[in-house]
Amino acid sequence: MKRILRYTGIGLLGLLGVALLAATAVYGTSEYRLRKTYDLPVSAVALSGDPEVIARGRHLMVTRGCVDCHGENLGGVTIMDDPIVGRISGTNLTRGAGGVAGGYTDESWVTAIRHGLRPDGKPLLFMPSHEFYPLSDEDVGALVAYIKSAPAVDNEVPEHRVGPLARVLLLAGQMDLIPAELIDHEAPRPAGPPAGVTAEYGAYLATGCVGCHGHTYSGGRIPGTPPSFPAVSNITPDSETGIGEWTEADFFRSMREGVRPDGSALDPFMPVQNTRQMTDDELRAIWLYLRTLEPKPEGNR
């Protein structure tokens, strides 16, 4: 009996040692990537204080979902605080106490938006710059102009905290924790398509949907979210689980009123408060683009 207990104890100690080694490897590898410094040429775009440009920036902030993380007043909010996953906070972008504006130049704002990097070259966490990288110079300039025009807000937002599950998912390629890693920073700047009711412009607008609906737009569960978070809808033309049977009117109603064709409500995380502010032409362009997608069953993110 004593021999069995001794071997059992040795086995448990061995397993504990393996677990500690694995945890150390996960922490060390993820921490290296979280602290990596990127050395990129400083980029700039033309800025303007024209009220129409600032209004355009405000429109982009809302319809692209920036206010969901940074708040309506750009003072920042905490989006999630989970002991296993971590804490996700949207930065206070203003000049107020707790804000970062004082440490950002015009070029720093562009680098943050397009490349997901802080002024010191380290990556911004959870900042979906891979969705903003394709934005035209005009739209990036409008965003920066609006940010710089925002009144100061005094708000100390808690810093990000990366939990163990987020680190594992990062290493497994299941969580876009460091969007800077997803961007080809040396690629030539893509030219933004002209605004209009076209599938091409719809594709440009729909990059803002990738964060939730996935790169294939087929939805499903978002890796790393708590169990309380619902699965995201499939917005490909799949006739079984997607929007294959929807009409353009159905799509407009979902984006403006937050309901499906049968009258049921979309899940509460769908930012209808943002999408309802899109223009008719923007919604029609997105609808045209979604109709060109390959139909996929739900969850093939």
C-alpha cells in the first residue's frame, strides 16, 4: 500500500511539474508577443478642421463601432472583466485625466488606427486595426480630426489584463488578441473604392463586421468570450443558417430595427444603435456585397 501511495505521489508531482512547465511556456511565449516592439516608418494623412470632415469622422466612429469600446464621449469603457479570459478596456482617447491624447501626435493616431501600435511601437491589445487598415486616407484623416476635436473627459480606465485562457487562445490562433500581427505593415496602401451603391464599396464597409462575424462572415461563437455571450449570426447567403432567403427590405429592417424577417429580435450584442445610423446607400452597398459571398454553414469563421 505504501509503495502504491509513493508511486501515486511521484506521478502527481510529475504531472504538476509538466503543468508548471506548460504554464511557464504559455506565459513566456505570449508575453514576448505582447511586448514586441515594431519599428515602422511614421505615416501621416492630411488633416482638416472642416466641420464636414469632423462630422464624417463622427459618422465613422459610430458606424464602425469605435464608440462601443471607447464610449460615446471617447472617454473609454471596460467591456469585459473575466478572471480567466482577462480584462478588455477601451482607451480614453481624450485630453482629459486618464486620456492618451496628450501623448499622441497626428502620426501616432494614424499608426494606432492602421497598424494597431502605440507611440512606443508596442502593440495595442484588442484594437481591431486589421479592420481599419484598409481605410482610405480621407477616412483615417476624418477619424483623427474627430478624435482631436473631442472634449476632454476625465476617466481613468482600468488597463487591459490578459488572463490564462486568452494567452492559450492567442497561441492556438483562436483569438485576435494582437491585431498588429494580422497586418502586412509593409504592403502598399490599398486605394479606397469610391463611395456608392456597389459591392466593392460594400466590401470596404463590411470590414467592420469581421470582428464579430468572422473573416468568412459565417458567425458562430467568438473564441474567448464567456458562455453568456451568444453565438453570432451567419450573414452569408446560406439558405439554412444564413440570410439566403432574406430580401433587401429584411436586411434594412435588421440593421435599423434589430429584428429578423420573422419579427424576432436579433441578439442584444448586435450594435443596431450604430448600424441604424448608416445611410441608405451604405446599407445597400453592404447588402450587395453580402450577396456575393460564398454561402457557408454557421460557425465556419
